[in-house]
Amino acid sequence: MTQLPAAQNAQIKSSDSGKALYGGKGTRRITVRDIAAAKERGEKWPMLTAYDAMTASVFDEAGIPVMLVGDSAGNCHLGYETTVPVTLDEMTMLSAAVVRGTSRALIVGDLPFGSYQEGPVQALRSATRLVKEAGVQAVKLEGGERSHEQIRLLVESGIPVMAHIGLTPQSVNAMGYRVQGRGEEAAQQLLRDAKAVQDAGAFAVVLELVPAELAAEVTRVLHIPTVGIGAGPETDAQVLVWTDMLGLTGGRVPKFVKQYANLREVMGNAVKAFADEVVGGTFPQEENSVH
Ligand SMILES: Nc1nc(=O)c2c([nH]1)NC[C@@H]1CN(c3ccc(C(=O)N[C@@H](CCC(=O)O)C(=O)O)cc3)CN21
Ligand SMILES: CC(C)C(=O)C(=O)O
Ligand SMILES: [Mg+2]
């Protein structure tokens, strides 16, 4: 079994608690208690996905307080079509890398499809692997009322859980990628799902592809923070898939994405410059050689 990184063992120093999640000067890892305190202060916070140590270290140095090792690694890192084929072994390896690359962010590991649907005991066995072998501080799983027993056992066992309702991509074969919570009946179901995960002990809940007005209402009603993705501006936190927001994802991205850079173009141009110089004989130069 992999050893936990030293940063994991660092005891909580109360001296830097109570500071802003983003822009604070704390050096220890963010905890779920810090997340709860941010909701009480009405503070908004950013979350990004991460799938490898080097990228995660960039986000950690930029001050991103919470990172999700998303099963979106399936389509954004591992070359699958969807998140459905991703295995717990894969999530464990990627989560361990992200933990090793960071020292301040709270790392949430996504439980992949098939690793918790059998019931609470399977969920606890899977979550325990992510906590013990990868060193994550929390796990995420999809589903509201349907997953409340899983959430409850994990929380009772000492594993913080981030819930995920609205569009739940692991159910793509049943529900497609469609806006959730449109219409009175669907809105009532989403509210019941939100309350169910809070009652089960989740420390936060992702709202994916939900009408902005409904996400705002859920955010007002709950005492745990909401993390929106395609859910409008009123949620407590916002999450985006990192390859989408930095313009690395090839092909179509969801319309709620804002692209803050175009890494695909930057990397493509740099690679072509290298290739042209190799073919043209202008790389390497004297300063790139040893004697
Ligand atoms: N690259 C990437 N970005 C994501 O945000 C993401 C993933 N992958 N994989 C896992 C899930 C799947 N997600 C998705 C996938 C598709 C849509 C999508 O096609 N949305 C339509 C709107 C559909 C509608 O209006 O009903 C869109 O055009 O944005 C949205 C979220 C979000 N997650
Ligand atoms: C889109 C986020 C919330 C996610 O679950 C993932 O990246 O896997
Ligand atoms: Mg996911």
C-alpha cells in the first residue's frame, strides 16, 4: 500500500482557521470544517477537477481550495467516451497523484460507476480504498434520495461525502445529458434529493445542469454549501472540468463552460515549432548540447 504523503499527516493548526478559503494565507490543508465556516460567512469558492500531480500543483499554488479527482478523467484524461467505464483502480491511482501534487487543497475523490450502487457496504469498501490508498480527504458519489444510505454509512464511518444531484453523468445511458429539475414535479424531486443528502450528512452537494432559479432556492434552503456546474450564479461554489476551462478538451464542451485560456492552441503551436526546428536542423543549438 502506498504511504500517505507527509502533508496528510500534518495536524490541524487552529491558528490559520477562520480565514478565507480562497485568498487566505493558510498553509495546512483545507478541511470540511473550513468549508462549513465559509457557508456561514456567505463566502463563495472555486473548485476544479484535477487528474495528475503536476496540473494539481499549479492549481494548489494558485490557491484553489478544493479539487475533485472527477471520474470525468474517463473522457478528459483516459480517452473513454463517457465516465461509465472508469474503474476504482483508475480513480485510486489518479487520486493518489493529485494528493501527492498538493499540500493545501482539500482533495475529493469521485467514486466511479459500479463502486457504490450495490449498497452502503460496497460504498464504504470503495471509499476506504480512496482514503487509505490515495489519501483523499473526502469522496463524492452521485444520487440524492437513492444514495442516502450510502452517504449515511460513509459519514458515520468518518469519511466526508460530497453529494451530486441534478444531471448525474454515470446514468447517461438512462437519462442522457439533459437539464434536470425543469417543471414543478422535477423541481420538487430535486429539493427532496438535496434535503436527503444533507440529512444523510453530506458536507456539500454538487448541482449539475439545474435551472438557475432552482439552484438558488436549493442554496437558500440548505445549510451545507452547493457547488454549481451549469446551475447559475447563486450557488455557494462553482466547479468546472479543468480541461474545459483551460481550452484543452478536444471537440464539444458543455455550453455552461467559460474558456479562460486556449491550451490546445498554445500546446499545438509549441509542438509544431519544435517539430519544424528538428526537421529544419535548427534545434538543438550549441546551448542545447553537451560536450
Ligand atoms: N469535458 C467534460 N466536461 C464536463 O463538464 C463533464 C464531463 N466532461 N464529463 C462528465 C460530466 C458530463 N457532463 C456533461 C456532459 C454533457 C452536457 C451537455 O451536453 N449539455 C448540453 C445541454 C443539454 C440540455 O440543454 O439539455 C450542452 O450543450 O451544454 C453537460 C454536462 C459534465 N461533466
Ligand atoms: C463535473 C464534476 C462535478 C464531476 O463529477 C466530474 O468531473 O467527474
Ligand atoms: Mg463525476
